[in-house]
Amino acid sequence: MTDQQPNGAEIVIKALVDQGVDVIFGYPGGAVLPVYDALFKQNRVRHILVRHEQAAVHAAEGYARSTGKVGVVLVTSGPGATNAVTGLTDALMDSIPIICFTGQVPTHLIGNDAFQEADTTGITRPCTKHNYLVKDVNQLARTIHEAFHVARSGRPGPVVIDLPKDVQFAPGTYVAREDVVHRTYRPQTEPDPKAVAAAVDMLEQAKRPVFYVGGGVINSGPEASKALTELVRTTGYPCTMTLMGLGAYPASDPQSLGMLGMHGSYEANLVMHGCDLMVAVGSRFDDRVTGNLTKFSPGSRKIHIDIDPSSINKNVRVDLPIIGDAGATIAAILAEWKRRKAKPDRVALKAWWKQIEEWRARDCFRYEATDRVIKPQYALERLYAATRGRETFITTEVGQHQMWAAQFLKFEQPNRWMTSGGLGTMGYGLPAAMGVQIAHPDALVIDVAGEASILMNIQEMSTLAQYRLPVKIFILNNQWMGMVRQWQELLHGARYSESYSDSLPDFVKLAEAFGAVGLRATKVDELDAVIKEMIETPRPVIVDCCVDQKENCFPMIPSGAAHNEMLLGPGDRRESSVSDEGMVLV
Amino acid sequence: MSDIRRHTIAVLVDNEPGVLARVIGLFSGRGYNIESLTVAEVDPEVHLSRITVVTSGTPMIIEQIKAQLDRLVPVHAVRDLTLEGKSVERELALIKVAGTGDKRIESLRLADIFRARVIDSTIESFVFEMTGSTEKLDAFIGLMRPLGLVDVSRTGVVAISRGAQAL
Ligand SMILES: Cc1ncc(C[n+]2csc(CCOP(=O)(O)OP(=O)(O)O)c2C)c(N)n1
Ligand SMILES: [Mg+2]
């Protein structure tokens, strides 16, 4: 019979195909077996079997962030769903579009404390952009299409669809993607032309301007980065990027000031402090960026371009909010600037750049060069030199190595840099790299890791082996939870409570145990050869790069301090650098 | 901070499971105040519910609350009735007063002045129903306290703008 109705599980697959999904990341269990059965009977959607549900979500994040598509996850009820929570929260904080299907006990058992039951919609309500519990199979297709719409439009984010097992078995009606329009959810993407004109007025009048660019530009798509680059170059104004915004503007361009914020560049932070016009594009005045709010950029007028109205005036009062898609808004500003044949204030701009060059001349990322021990910064410089010009994607774990990666690896394009910014999730990098490699099978994908973070999702080595994903894990092994140690040194009288990475595995043997290649560099003169071998090996590789254990990450804006109160290096450690109010900050 | 003000916000939402939990979770998760919250379906045909929430905060916090509410997917409209022109606010209370003798007579006399209705009575108790502004209800309940107040149930504020405009 050809007109037989599909069951819920088949509807899931049909809807995925309809949405253009060709790969999903998941882990089976009792409550999703019908969907796994439907997967088995088809070959349009590929399933990647991870080794932990958290990794499924991070893999989907890596996939999404490197392609601009929605990442899709499938997990079982109860522990499957709760294991996914960290990944969902990560995706929410960094605005990554994810659809996560969770199995659920049959509808008649919901609320009975049934085996592997969890209140998944309850648990995930605060860590998703939206979630659904589908109780009627005839609503399933519509719900899935709606969920994709919600996940990818406006400020993107994760959406959970909880699927009771009986709904997966029940036959129902399929509704096609084009037949579903969301009743209410239609975020504003086109900016108000009046606001655009006002922005150009302000841009024309500026004497000390700066563009402060965040992940919203990346989320808006590569066209947004192109438009931004053109606007920055046309105006001649400086541009700094947040951790999430790296790649939105080419790092090698002289107008780039690099990253700003707690471990950002001296020049970027001083420009933010001293500017008279700040143009925030797809950035959210996060506390890692602003430092002490009361001392934040005291003399500037501020324009804030964001697709999420709730980001506006949340932390910092702005003079001109523009609600809209970053790309569309920048393009509109650029068009208006050109239409007016606007000119920057040449004299003021020249003086501004002269000041900026003086700050830049401090060479704030400088570190003590030595051949005694591998400095982590040096290792990353060599890694960058070896990967330049290749199609390279970088993911990171969380800690000092992450900040050094942001400082020393240069991104010329968007979608090449995936890191856990908002949540700061150790264990993100390896699974994210898996997702990136799935999307870009021939690219060089490197997870810059710390020895502590990598152990948080090390089981995914097995996934790399199964799918022959040649991901490279470059561990900057300092034998410490370096970032924790650095804070203890600075704030807690160097009492290194539980921050030593004791009883580490032999990472070379560990790699081999998982069928990967293990390499180690302990001396400066071994480094280049190890990096070369890593890159040339067409298999998964772990590099155990043994680096200086004592190195700290500078510059640093201590908690509670302002942009112009940065510490530039170990010699710059003022005793009173952290105030009492600063101590309580994270 | 001295610029903390009380605002009445009306929210039109899809009447679907979990929508109230979303709204309440937003307030508790972000540390906003709820002074009162009422909800009921107002359009059964399209399943729309109206939530009236009374909250307080600085202008910046109030702006955040509205933007965060508006961001919830099932939310259709968010209106700040305190800021947008004139509105009327009412609350309903059921007030149980127990006692005999003079106190009982006095409570009845005050109820009359306040235009509270008696909707249940026994020899030793009354239940009054009263509608009015929050302040009026507060005042009446305050007067009932020494007269044998034993129980109060209040709806919280419902509000609507004056004039011909809909939400
Ligand atoms: C899941 C999780 N737990 C704890 C932390 C707190 N934390 C931040 S950095 C860090 C240490 C990371 O150590 P390592 O991976 O070795 O990186 P390093 O700082 O040494 O480069 C810790 C514990 C975190 N960010 N994420
Ligand atoms: Mg470490």
C-alpha cells in the first residue's frame, strides 16, 4: 500500500530530509528505538554514533558553527536527555542553532517516575531557546518544522523536541516544510532606515571610533563578514572582535585590533576605553568584555546592532539601538554611507591611529622567548605558521590554552574558529572538532586542548576511530589546570588547591589505545617536526606538547577592573590589582 | 536605588502547556520580582491567554523584563500598562472574618462602607467578596484584622488600558 501513513519515527526522518539534514549525532536507548529503526531502513540521513550525549550536542555545534546549518542531535530519555543538558546550555549561551530530539516514556506513563523518565521539557526549559513535548503524532511534522524555524531564525539557539515512545510508533499525517508557517515567531531582520541614517550621522562625526564585533556577525553568515569588512575599510576605522567574533574581520588586516576583553589585546581594550563612538555589532557587552561596568568606556556614544532586543541596554546603556540582522544592518549602513559620499574626519582619524599605533607598539602578547622549555605561546605560533594557507578549522577546550589560541592563531574568515565562549565548557573542543570534520572531511581540523579539559570527553577518540575522522588534538600540556592556577596565584595567595593535574595518562599510549597516532614534543627543537608529522598524518592524532608549567596568560584585566587597568605581564602584578568587589566576580 | 518603580505588564500568550512555567521561570531565573501574576484564557477560539504581571525594578530592569518576555516563542504581545497611557487595575479578594458580638457587627458595617458583598455567612463568620484597587483591598483587610480576620484569598491584579484601543 503506497498511501499508508508513516509512523512518528518515519515522520521524524521525512521532516529531517525535508529540512535538508544529511547528518545527525546521537546515541540510542529504549525510548528512541523506533527512530533508530526508521534510521536503519533509509540512507538519506547519516547517523554519527558518539560515545556520550554531551559530545553529540557539541559535535552538532561544531557542525553548525562551521557550516552555518542547523546541527541535529538524537538521544534517549532520562540519562540521555540529562547528559545533553551541558551541550544545550553551551549552544544557548553561544547562540548556536541546534535541534535535539529526546526520547520520552510513552504518554500514558509520563509523570509516573517510569524507568528512564525525566521531566525533559522542565529540565531543558531554561537551557533552550524553546522546547516541545509532542503528544499527538499529527502535530509532529508541524512541530519539527516550527522547531527548525525557531532554532535558525532571529538569535539562533537550541530547541528540544521531546518524543514519547508511543508517538514514535503511532501512524500520522505528514505535513511538508513549506506548509508550515509559525504563527508568531518572526524576528525583525531589516533595520529601521531612520536608525541607519542616525548611525551614519554618528559615524561621520566620530573622532575616535571603533567597531566592536561579536558572534552575531558570524551567525548572520559569510555575507555579513564581507559587508563588515567593506564598511571597516571604507571608513578606515579600527575593528576589534570578541572571542566569538574572531574571523568576522580578517585578523591580518592592519585595521584589526584583535580580540578585546579580559585576555584581549592592550590596544583593543584601550581603544574601547578611549573611543568617542563605539559601534557594537552582534556583540552583547558580556562581562568578559566590559570589565568593570561603571568604568566602561566612559566617554563614548554607543550604537548597538543586534537581532535580539533583549541584548540592548541589558548591561550597558546605548545611545542608538538598531534591531536587525547584523549583515542586513551593516549593508544598509554601508549603502547609506556611500549614498551620502560620507567622509571620516581625516585629521581626527589620523591622530587616533597614531595613538593606537603607540598602544600597539607595547606588543602586549610578547612573552619571554627561550630554548629551555616550550612556551605555550611559541607552540601556537609554530602551529599557526605550519597551518597557514591550508583550509584549517580550530576548536578549543577551555582554559589558558584557549585564550592563547585566540591571541596567537589568526583567522581570516568566519566559521573557522569554534570555542565555548559563554558557558566555558571544558570538554567542548574534541566533540566539536568531530562535528567540524564530518562537515569538512578534507579540511585540517585541530582541537587546541589542555591536558585537563581533554579528559572530559576523551571517550570521543573512539568515535574518531570509528568514522576515520583525522582530527588533530594538540594538547598544551602544562600539567596544571592552568587557568585555575593562574587565578589562585593572583587572588588566593598562590594556594594551589586541587589544580594540579595529577596522575595524567600517557597521552601517546592513550592515542594508540584508541587506534590513533600519539606524538610528543618536550623540547623546543622537536616542536616543528612533531607539528609537521601531525599535519601530514591522515589519521586522528594526539600531540602531547609539554609546555612551560608556570606560564600565565597576559594581558589580563583582573576581575572588577577597567579596560585601562590591564596587567601586561608577570612584572606588572600590582598587589592591589583586585578589589574586594572584584574578588567575588567569576 | 531610588528609581525602582512598580509596573503592570500585560502579556498575550498562546495557551499551551508550559507557557506559565516559561514566564515564571524567566522571572526566577533572572532574579526579577513578581508582586502578582494572574492568568486566564481570554480567547478560547484561538487559545490565547492573557497574563497580567505586576513587577518592580529600575527602568533598565523593566525594559529587560519586557524584552525577555517578548523573546519567549509563545508570546504574542507585551505591553507596559504603567508606561503606555492610562489604564485601570482591579483585584478581587475573598475575605473570611470570624467572630461574634460587636466585632461581627462592626465588620459588617465596614463591609457596607467598602461595598464588599457577603457571599457566605454562618452564625460566627462571614465571607466577603470585594473588588477594587490593591490599595482599597489592603485597607479593608487591614481593618478586618482586629475584627477576626482568619483567611484571605486574592486574585492579584488584572488590568486593561482605558479607551478604545486593544492590546
Ligand atoms: C566543565 C568545566 N568544569 C570546570 C571549569 C573551570 N575551569 C576553567 S579552566 C579550568 C582548567 C583547565 O585546565 P586545562 O584544560 O589543563 O587548560 P589550561 O588552563 O591548563 O590551558 C577549569 C577547571 C570549566 N570551565 N568547565
Ligand atoms: Mg593545563
